[in-house]
Amino acid sequence: MTLPSVPAGLRPHKVTVQVPGDPVSDGYGGYTEGWVDVTPNTLYVRIQPASVSDLERMTSGSVITSASHIVTCPYHAGVTTKARLLFTDISGKARTFTVAGLINPEERNRELILLCGERLD
């Protein structure tokens, strides 16, 4: 078994991972889409603000402008670019991060680097 390159002690943030659920009829000819938790739904991650140079280095010279944070986590098959991460910070503020891009270093399925944008409501 290979371990992630970021040890558990450096992943202090607990997040809940959700993906869009199945569309449900709203009774008026449209559809509503809610969020559902993946299984398992919690991960311990490292959340860091992203600089422009970080994003350029990680995305091979192109910049994902919607990314404001870099999140490093153990590999989870349910984490995709459709996912969102729910996080409560140390002050008790609920924060939501949308996954704009992801990197699976060395394609070894042991760790993911997520390029995330924080949703500000």
C-alpha cells in the first residue's frame, strides 16, 4: 500500500463531499436538482489559498480563473469536477468550494489535488 504524499497530520480540515443528485420534477414542467453525499462523505484535507503562479504550475501554463484554493486529499473516486466540498472553518463559518479541476499525481489513485473556487453567498 502506498501512502499519500501529504501525511494525515497535514490535512487538518474536515470536509463533506457532495455531488448533484438526480433531477426531480418540480410539478411545473421543470426540474430541481439537489445535492447528495458521496460514500464515504467526509475527507480530511489540506486547504490552501492559491496564487497565480501555483495555478500556472499545476495547469501546465494555463490558468483556471475560477480557482481560489488548492485542496489536497486522499484519492476518492466520488470527487469529480461536478463535486462540491462543504467546510466549517475555525470561526464557525460555513464555506462551500466547487471543484474546477483535479489532478491525480502520477495517476496512482492515492492522492488528489483539487483546484477549487470558493462560492461566496
